[in-house]
Amino acid sequence: MPNCCLQSTLGVAVYGLHFLLLFLSHQRSYRFREAPQAHSMSMASPEIQNLAQRLFAFEAAHDNAARDNAARDDVAVQVVAELRRRLIKLAGVDGFRSLLSRALALAKAEVPALQNVRVGADGSLEGFDGVEPIQEPAQAGRVLVTHLLELLVTFIGESLTLRLVREAWPDASINEANSRTEETP
């Protein structure tokens, strides 16, 4: 599928997602924080958890290779920032903020250490550097990214999500969402 067709298809799907999430976020009776058991990361498909793990491993290796006395951003912030760059082109800042806000609400229900993390006006993560050391920041970040990827799969489908991820990380070994970690039998 040509890139323009992907952008068009993805744009329509994410545009609809944007309005759905905005509608839900404005409903006073709908509370994201009240569903900790309803949707935990452990309920996320193994494929989505594996994909999040692969992105984390790739970004961590890339960060270690590229680090030269520069301050290291958390891997979760880097992964979210890359997805943000891609999705803002298709859904706009408000659409991405809605999606990330929902993923963050789900993650906060599982990882209380994320309570001070918030989504900035531009769709970036703020306050992640303050995640309590009691909860490993990498694990907290994986929970957040897993929920973000799962929401993308839910709203735009697995194939478009994988294509978006492959475009964002062309050098990462992300073949299929259902590919297990490479092990030699």
C-alpha cells in the first residue's frame, strides 16, 4: 500500500478515534480511573506486550549507543515521543493527547507511581522523571506503552499499527505482532 494510502486510511481511523476519545473524556459520568481491574496490562495480548518489549529493547540499545555525556531521557518518553511525532501528523495534537491520556489513565490504575505523570498540552509526557524509585521506571513505562499500543490496535487495527511502528522504527526487528522473542530451538 503506498504511503499516501496509509496516511489517508490511518488519518480517517485516527480522526474518528480522536472524536470518540474527546467525547468520552468530556463525559462527567465516565471515569477512566475507576477501572483498574477492567483492563490491566496483563490482559493485553502477549503480542502487544512483546511489541512493547521489542520497542523498549531497541530504544534502550539505540540510546546507549548514541549517548555522549548528554542527559538520557527515559526509554518510555522516547517511545511515546516517536509515536507522538507520527500520530500528530494524522490525528492532530488533540487526538494524540486523548489517546495518550486514556493509555496513561489505564497505566495509572496499575502503577500508582505514575500518579504525577501527565500529558502536556503538546501531547508530550511530563513528570515521568519523577516516577518513584520503588517502582522501576522502565516497568512503569512498559505498562504505559503497552496500553498505548493496545489502544492503537483496538482503534486502527493490527496491520496499520504494525505499519506505523515499522515506519517509526525501520531498523528494529518488528516483523509481526505475533512474533515471539527469537529463540533458537
